[in-house]
Amino acid sequence: MKILVIVWLVVFYFSFSACNFNNKESEPKMVWDTLEVTASAYNSLSWQTGTGGANITAWGDTLQPGSKVIAVSRDLIKKGLDHNTPVKIEGFDGVFLVKDKMHYRWKNKIDIYMDEDVQKARNFGRKKLNIYYEVPVDSLTKKKD
């Protein structure tokens, strides 16, 4: 009888510890943060990008027609919108990736890539809107400190 109780206790202990109610793996590692920015649009044309290869970004990525890509002002890079950061843009479907960076003179600004459709970019104009971008959970706790 004692052996049966001991076996039962051992089985109970190991099955309980396997549940691990403080399992850190189930906690999200990334969350979406919000930021209001000024947004405009750009095209992969050399007179707009100022580069020899108009479809090559500042990080060296090649822009493809139909890509969901944005350029960010360099102050936003410091806020967590670094290369390949996923971004949702108010009023747009899908997720965009940060693939390009803007000149140092711009602050709190994004440019949405619109292929070579200059008229579409002009029609978009410039507006303030919210963006939602993925950041590590621990960066939000550092922000509050």
C-alpha cells in the first residue's frame, strides 16, 4: 500500500510540475504599439528617391511592384521602427514592412511606397494618421520608466 501511495505522489508531482502555470513561453514576446505620424507617399523614381537605383532602398532592399513597404524618418527608427518592422497603417489593408529610411530633415513621418504611380501618390497627399507597429514587450516597460 505504501508503494502505491509513493508511486501516486511521484506521478502527481511530475504531472503537476509539467503544467508549469508560470510558463513564459505562452506570454507574447511582441505587441503592437501606436503612434500618430504624418504620412505621404513615394514612388520608385530616381527624381524622388535621390538614388541611382530608384528601386533600391537605403537599407539595400529592392522594391518590387505591389510591395507593401514604407520609408520612415530616422527619429522613428529610434522608437522601434527599424528595418523589417511590421506596420499596420490606418486606412490601409494588410501589413507593411519598414524597408527604407528618409532624409535626416524629416521627423515623425512615414512615406508609403506606391510603385511608379505618381498620380496615386499625389492623390494620397499628406495626412496625419495612426500606425501600429510591432515592438518587443520589454521595450514597452522601458518606455514607462
